[in-house]
Amino acid sequence: MFRHVKPLTDELAHPIHPEVPFVVDAVDGLTANLAVPYAMGVIGAMSPGRVRVEGRFRYNPKLDSAWYMVPGISVVLVTMVAGFLSAMNVARYRKVSV
């Protein structure tokens, strides 16, 4: 779940702004939300007052939801049309059979 690209002690030893890459795979959101604060606490204890957390999205960094809404709306519309057609077919069958 966690991956360190560089050794943590080497980066924190430099006096100029250290950069420690910390990658969390958030496929399981609950585990990621529990592990990130714990890891930030451990890193913060090693260098108090010098840690800045910066979150980045690897996929869809601009959070552009239009690419996901259009296919979702089309699926909902197709599902609704199929439901309406089957309901109209059942209503017509009852009307004819009476």
C-alpha cells in the first residue's frame, strides 16, 4: 500500500526544503483514509513544523466530471426507456386480454 521512492532520513537531513514522495493507493478508500494521517504523524514527528502535505490526483487531476457524466446519463436514459417499454407492453397486454 505504501511506497517510498527515496530514503526518508536522507531527504529530511537537507536544510533546504526536503521533498519526500509518499504514494498511497486509494483503491480501498477506508484503508487509505486511515493510513495517511498515521503516516503524516510519523513523518511530522521526525521533523516538527517542517512538513507540508500536498495531495495530488494521479488520474483526472483537474476533476473534470463531464467525461464521466455523459456516459452515466446515457446509461440511465437507456435503462429508463427499457423500463417504460416493458411497462407499456404489460399494460397493452392487460388491456387486450380483458
